[in-house]
Amino acid sequence: MIDTWPEARPPTADELAERASPCAGILTMLTERVDEALLERCPDLRVVANMAVGFDNVDVDAATAHGVLVTNTPGVLTEATADLAFALLLAAARRLPEGSTAVREGDWGPWDPGWLLGRELNGLTLGIVGPGRIGSAVARRAQAFGMTVTYCGRRDAVAFPGLRAPWREVLRTADVVSVHVPLTGETAGMFDAPAFSAMKRGAIFVNTSRGGVVDQDALRAALESGQIGAAALDVTVPEPLPPDHPLLAAPNLIVLPHLGSATHETRARMAELSVDGLLSALRGERPHHLVNPAAWERAGRGAGA
């Protein structure tokens, strides 16, 4: 039997637990929280297939303790998300939303050589925070625009099109900072007031990773003071962001409704990977994109199984 949630809004925790309690597998989005409370109410659950690269909505340790496999969808949304990150970079640098608004509101006057001046990317430095698949794809796009690329991460990134530098050095020297890290205990709130203060004054900040890596009050203050010249976000806390949220009052800010993977091609591939992971686990096979191999071992299905 397949049970599909019928509404546009995500289920509440109780609704999800009630619907999932008899299930052997569930396919979740980022909007569904899979935690100890849910797992306790789903004794027959064997697999959670999360239709996303990130899985911060899933308590992986709790799932492993319950012997529940967790899968994700890595790789398939790299190019789409990199496209969007670079689109945000260009929109912020060239002040495209302001230009579009001026046309629609009748503010487009005679040609003025000093009106709506932005920045050209050629010769600027892009700092990538998180040199994984998406960060690398953004770096390749930046090189095509004549930008110098630096990055910071836990280790050297193999074949990364840029130069590694310490975190503070990347912030200090980059004209544009683009964030591509998972949300973890280590990265939560990493872009706080000291981080924004360490950035080059007037720099552009782009985030397509997770909203939780940014202290949004600090970002708003940095935009209002001019320390940050512009910010472009595809992710926020919460999501959806209410239209009266204080962050939206900040100047020089672009916010999109989490569109990083929103292409026909990418969403279709994400769905296919999610279903493949779900069905593989239910057949007793090790899924290709298994987040918690320890759960597989816990169930006695190691390499020799």
C-alpha cells in the first residue's frame, strides 16, 4: 500500500507519525522532521528516503539506533544549484531586481550615467565557503567570468578550480562570498556579526546552502551599516519566510523561495533517486546513496551479506 500526503502544506509531526506508523518506508522532504519521537511511533520503519542532498531534517543518529536506513539525493542537483547561485551573484552585482522594479513603478527616467551602477565580475575575487560539488561548480562558472577564486574547507579539495586559504583570509579578500556547506552543529550560525565584520566592506554575500548557517539579525545589521554591500539568499530561517519578517526590511537584499534545485530535469532525477533508495532498502539491498552505513551494519547486512 502507498499512502501519499494530499495537501500542499507539510504534515504536522502528529499527522506524519499517524500516517507513517504502519509504514516500512517513507519518502520525506526537507519540511518533514524525522526524529526520535517519530521513530518511536513507527516500529516497522526500515528506510527514510530524503528527497534532498542535505538531511539536517533527519536525526541520523536516532535513525541508526533504530536500525532505520537513511538515503539522500547527492550529485543530481549540483548544476542546477550552481546555476542559481551564480544567477543570484549576477543579480546582486548588477542590481537587477532594482532595475526591474524601477521599470514597473515608472521610475525609468532619461539615461543617467550614474544611475543603478553595479559591479562587473571580471577581476573580482570569489570566496567559496564549502568546496564540495556545488561550490566547485560555482567556481568553474566564476572562472569563465574572469574571477579569481579562493576557497576554505576542512581539507584540500581535489581538482578544485581555485586556491585554498584560511577562513578569515577568504572573508577578508573576497569581493563575493558564496556559501555551500551543510547545516551541522559546527556550521550553524557560522556567518555571525564577527564573520560579516571580517569581510571586505561592500562585499556581496550569497547563500544557497541552508538558512541556519547565517545569523539573520547580524546579516540585516551588516546590510544596514553598509558593511555588506548586498546579499542574495535562496534559503532562510524559517521557510517560508513571512512577508513581515524583519530581515526583509534590510536594504540591497534578494530572497528567493528555495529554488536551488527547481528545474524540471533536477526534480525528476531527485524523485527517481529517492524512489530507488526506498525500493532498494525494502528489497533488502543496500541503497546506493546511504547516509548511515552503520544502520546497515547494525542490521547484520555488512559487506559479506
